[in-house]
Amino acid sequence: MDELAREIAGRLEELMLWQTDFMIVERNGTNYYVQFVATELGELYCEAVGNEYLEPNAHIDEEQELALIGLGWSSPKPQFCQLWDEPIPFAEVAERMARTLVEVFGAAGRGDVTCTYGRSALAMLGEAERHARESC
């Protein structure tokens, strides 16, 4: 899990540098993911998939939901979310995301996830900021 956390931390630092980028870290072969958007205010908005976006046979159960809340995620509305202000503690955020992927979503570590790092997230930014203000 440490390797995964280091990978996420490094990518999050890059994400914040560009301010319009997003990153999705998805457990391979599943629809379980965490995603990140740098807001125009310098915040880091994070989401973990909620049941609304999962097939019924892959729904997050009560034990998993409690584990997510224990890791600092909000209750799902419809996604679980976290909002981090500057200065963003990248190592702490990355550790929570790695624990989410491994402990809750069942990833085996760095080799069991795919990172998608992209640009042109302007539409997602507006949505992220709206969700962040309403639910986190």
C-alpha cells in the first residue's frame, strides 16, 4: 500500500500544479474508483464511487460504507467526497485514498489499479465545486 500511496501523492502534486487537471484511480476490472479535481480556489476535491454508479451486485455494503466514513469520506450524496484546503497534505490524502482502494475496494496494491491523469476537466470542475459546497 505504501507504493500506491507514494504514486498517488506524486500525481496529486502534479494535479494541483495544473489546476484544471483531474485524476482517476480505478481498481482494475471493477468500477471502484477514487477521483480528484483541483478547484480554482486551490482546493483538492476527491470523490469515491457510490452505489448510484455501481451495478447492484457490486454495491458498497454497510460495513464498507462505515469504513469509508471512518477514512474521512462524507456520506454518499450520491458519491462519497472529501474536500482539502491549502496547504494540502499530499501524503495524508494519498494514504487515505490508497487505504480506500485497498481496504474498502479490495485492490491488491499498485499493480491492481489504473491511474488516468488528464486535462480538460473544466466541466468537471464546476460540478466538483458545486458538490463540494453542498455535501462535504
